[in-house]
Amino acid sequence: LAGYPTTSDPWSQWLDAYFGRKSLEGYSNIIFSNGLLDPWSSAGVYDDLTVIEPGRYTGPWLRNLSSSKDVSALILPLGAHHLDLMFSDDDDPPEAPYARRVEFAAIDRWTS
């Protein structure tokens, strides 16, 4: 094509190059919290790199992302941005208190 670059944009791959591509092996003590009601949830970190649509997810709320089990993804189907980091509320969806318990237990494990 006329005007089409002969090489790809070198900056288009900087995230993969800087952070080690899509593999999370070698990292530890990370929990990715994915509220599916977030407008940017499609850019969340999941174990199989597929986009999970809000309201359609029926799988496990906690998914392991590494062989060491120190990197995982929480999926909150009815959660939005940082719901799990907010104070508890009677109107919280059931996955919110679960996420808080998982995060608290992980932080306790990491710091003890």
C-alpha cells in the first residue's frame, strides 16, 4: 500500500517489551481486581486473555495466573472500579466481601 510503513511502529509493543510480554511467571504478590462493570474492564487481566462481558460471567471469582499461585485475578461480575477497596455496604454484591477476604488473606500471607 502506498504510504503504509514498511516496519511496524516500535512504540506499539513497548508495554510487552517493558513488562515481559503477557506471561506473569516470575512475578509474585499481585492480585488483579477486575470489576466487570468498569468501562475499561476489557483491558483487565484475566487468565485466558479473553474479554469477559458484564452480566454474563458465571465462572469462579478467583482465578490463578501463575504456577506459584502468588499472582491471581479476582473477577467481580457486579463490581466497578475499586469496589473491593471501598467500605462494606449492605448493598454490596456477594463477590465484594469475598474479594475483600481474599485480598486481606493475601496481604496477611505476604507480610507475615
